[in-house]
Amino acid sequence: MKKASLTILFIMLFVYVDFSAAQEGPYRLDDIVVTASRIQTPLVETSTNVTIITQEDIKDAGARTLIDVFDREPGIITSSLLNNPKRAQVDIRGYGEAAPQNVLFLVDGRRINSIDLSGTDLSQIPIDLIERIEIYRGPASVLFGDNAAAGVVNIILKKGEGKPKVTAGASFGSDKFLSSQLSVSGQEGKFSYFAIGTAFDTNGYRHNNDSRARDLFGNFSFDVLQNLNIVVKAGHHKDKYGLPGALYLSDLRRDSVERKDSIYPFDHAQTEDNFVDTEVLAKIGNVGQFTIGGSYRNRHQPSYFYYGSGSYTESRSNLATFALTPKLVIDTPILGRKSNFVVGWDYYKYPTTVKTGGNSTLGPSSTDSDIDRTDNAFYMNERLYPIGNLLIEVGYRRQKAHYDIDYTDLINPVLSSSAVTHQDKEAYRFSANYLFGNKGDVFISYGRGFRFPMTDEFVIPGYCYFGYCQPTQVNSALKPQITDEIDVGFRYNPVSYAGGSVTFFQAKNKNEIYYDPILYANMNYDKTKRTGGEASLFFRPFDPLLVTINYSYIKAIFNGGTYDGNDVPLVPNNKLGVKMSYTMLSNLTFNLMGAARSNYYVVSDQKNQQSKLPGYTTYDASVVWRTEKVMALFAIKNLTGKKYSEYGVYSSFANDVGLYPSAERQFFFSLQYTFGG
């Protein structure tokens, strides 16, 4: 029924388009993407649902941070715990609380996911750095390995081009929000450059919700020879922020706390993140090209949590990442038919140290965790046109992960533990895509993905209580997760001013990893299943007006075991996004945007016994004025002042639901000017 409704919605909306207009829509099928095949590929040749978000889309949405960008995208569910990018989550196709471990984030192809449960820190990517974003839905483990079971978000950063120019900008708004940026870019002969510095400050919507961040970034490219190019990128990110924590639903209902309150006024954390990323690209005549990438990243993160009565926990973590990623691309026809073959090797090494101390009713604590993870992977992918407009794609990957875990308790040495464990998995992809010239395509694909356990998912901390000690355990029995997914879809842009796409999918997961709130340990589910569809439509009913409609349906359930038939928490069944843009005088655009999602169960309510988080609808509006030199924007977020919460967690200890209230109505103004160019 839901699938039929998706198709009927698409057809009905498409039929009623006024075809008298003649302007282009928000995207074209010949737009180039790099995420789908790890090489440059026209959108129409991708055998999955891929979305491109441009920097114009980001500005039109009035986005302050990266998390604001995904609100209206089909099949994408965002959860912002702090009303800023810190601790924010982006879910693709219904993985709920496990989304941070199943959605891979890349920056120009460089992995930025953490190997522990801290997730991806989206605050380290200010929106002023972004050229465009590519969202790949479905398993992409063949090309990118671990963490890509649900999909991939690839953030493409700006680079230098054209005459030298300097761009300065500032934004301010509600909750004492203030951000600024200064960039310089250009190209001089064979050398191109883009460098930027940004600052981000806000007091936040709630008490102890402040966030301060500073970023420096540079992207430099040099054509050493006619067929040899070297790219060097480097970045520095530093922030500090408050952690207001959750508010219990029962306290909010009896007005003992207000939405903006924090019961943890002293909790806070900081981050310092530095990276260097290099890539050497050598063209091999008309045959193909060879690239070798290398990167280094170092991340420091201290945090402090105070529980009252002298009880507290403080920790200092240090994560380093070393990467080496050689890749060979061969563009040589096979028996006269167009062919692209990619083969590569990915090597990653992640030495991690976490020092934790504190005090509680059980006495003082002090622990050191040293975890060293090493990944090695071989992959290959072939794209071939065997006949006419039929494109066949086949891919394979094998990846091995080695964990060396050393946990030391400095207060109670009996709780110390160490272990060495290994994980080994394969991934596959098979797809067929038939192209209707440059007007559209229909595709079917099968993909197998996987995700390995995070480093802290292996460790079950020990404890001593009145003379009884339970040693720390390393759960080597925790299995890798396997995802098998089938996608069927079509894209059709019959004219430049109207088009859209529909995709249906079903994913079956085995050994999905989750946190059991009863056993206080990470476990494997028996099986889970996700079925759904995504529809997108754009059209111009008349010349200055562009309408974009995105809808998705996701049914995520446990498919066996203790919770058989129950819904996976934190996954709404329905999501709708609408955007209307009206342009006048060629450079003044008015945008009205709406996003709605249905209700859903909270985190840790696998039994589906608690009340669902209510669904909600929010509206945003913006006015954008653009010229060659100037960009000015005024935006209103949550136009109606809706009171809602995106994220909630059930506590079995308190037998209550903890909520993270989202911000009400907010106002923002931005101004940007470019010198030179």
C-alpha cells in the first residue's frame, strides 16, 4: 500500500505540471558525482538513489551548520541533541540510535568517522567550506568499507579557481549567535589555492548550551607536469561546548523544569582536531590514472561530568589516524564497449588512548584504555556497457580489522584486562542500469555491506562493590554486522523544468550491533529488516516559482528474537519535505520550506512499551539577495515556534523518558562580500 501510494503521488504531481515554463530545475541528470563509483560519474549512471546538495541550496535553507542541511532530504533523519552540530546524528534509511556507526562521512573522500561510539563530529566542517554534498543511500561497503552499511555522505570542499579574490562574511541571530569567515582563493597558472578562517559562537537555546568553535583550512593544488597533479589539504579545528543533558518527561509535564533548563550545569567538553591530507594523481595516457592518497589526523577531546555530592567523571581521549589509499582507474574499452575499472587498497591505523578518572559512592576511579585498530582492505569495481544503453556494475571488497585492546585500572588492578581480536568481512555489489538517453534511467541493485564493532563496544567495564569484584571483559564474541539490500528505482527528467525520482528498497540485517540497557553491554540482534521508498519531484508551475517535494517511508522492524515484530526505536515511518522558491529581478529569491515527520519510539525502548515521541511539522523561511559580489540572507527557523524534541532516551533506572528539547523560533541574518575575482 505504501509503495503504491509513493508511485501514485509521483505520477499525480507529475501530470499536473504546467509545461509552458522553460527554466532548469535544481539539478540535472548529467551532474557529476564521485561517491557512487569512487570516480567521476554522471548522476544518471548511478545505480542507487544519490542526492546532490549545492552551496546555493545550503544558503537558501538558511543553514547555520551542517546538520541543518539534511532536514528535507528523503530517507534522511536528523537528531540534534544540543541544537548544534556537536553530538548530532544523521540517519539514512532507519538505523535509529546506531546510525552514527552505519552512516559513513567523508570529506573529499577522507573518512572522518571515529572508531569509537563518539560518532562523527560535524562541527569540524563549517558550511562556508562546502562546495557541495553527495548523499549515497544504501550499502557502499565495496568502495568505502566499514561504517557504510546504510549509506555515505561525501562533503566536497571548495577549491581555488579563477582570478584572486577575498571573501568576507558575518552572520548573527538568536541566542547570541555570531559567526564570521574570511577566505582567499584563486588560480595562478598551474597553482590553485583556497584558504579560509571561520569563527562560530552561540549561547545556545538551553542553559549550559553554549558552543565556541574556530577553524582554519587550506586546499592547495599544483600541476607539477602535464599529467601529474599534487593536492595538499590541511585543517585545524578547536571548540568548547556545554552539555545540558536530558530533561525527564515527567518533570516537564508537571512544570518542575522548563524546556531551556539544564540539570547538568557543569558538564562540558572540548575538542582539538588537526589533519593533513595529500593526494598525488598521475594520468596514464588515454588508459586511465593512478592516485595515491595519504592522510594524518590527530584528535584530542577532554570532557567533564558532575553528578552532585562530590561525584564526577573526567576523561581525556586522543585519537590518531594514519591512512594510505592507492587506487588505479582504467578507462579502456572492452571489445569496443565503454568500461571503467577501479582497483585499490585501503590501509588505516587508529591508535587510541582514553584516560578516565573520577569519584563516586564506590570510591575514586582511574583507568587507562589503549586500543590500537588496524584495517587492511582490497577492493575492485567494474562498470561496463555490454549492449546499447545498458550499464552493468560489479564490485567486491575484502577487509580485515585487527584490534589490540589494553585496559588498565590504576585503582583496582584486578579489574584490568587485555585482548587481541580480529574481524574479517566481504562486501559485494551488483547492479543494472538502463538509460533513456539523457532523460532518465531505471535501475536495480543488490549490495552487501558490513560494519565492525566500535572499539568501546568490545569493552564491558568491571567494578568492585563491597569486596566483590567483576573483572573487565573484552567481548570478543561480538560479531560484525551484515547488511543485504535490494534497491529498485527510476529517475526521469523529460524537460528541464520538471522531473523526479522514485526508489524502493529492502534491507535485511544480521547481527546488528546494539546496546542492551538491561545487560549494560553491547550485543547482536538476531535479525532486523527495513523496507521503504523515497520519492522526489521538482517542477515550475510558472516561470519564477520552483517547487520541490520529497517524501520517504521507512518501516524498520526486528525480524526475529526477543523483540520480533517491534519497531526499531528512533525511526519515524513517514517524512515529508517541501520547498517553494520564488525568484524575482533575477537575484532576489524568497524561500518557504516545510519538514514533517511522524511519531516514533525513543532510544532503548526496543519493547515498544513507552509513549512515542510525537510527530511534528516545522516551517522555515528565507530571503536571499545575490549579485556577483554580494550575498545577503535573512532567515527564520521554526517559523511557528513549534515546541518539540527530536531525540529521546528511555531510562530503565528512572523508568522515565529523557528528552532533548529542540529550539523554538529563531532569526538569522548573513552578509557576505567578495573583493576581486
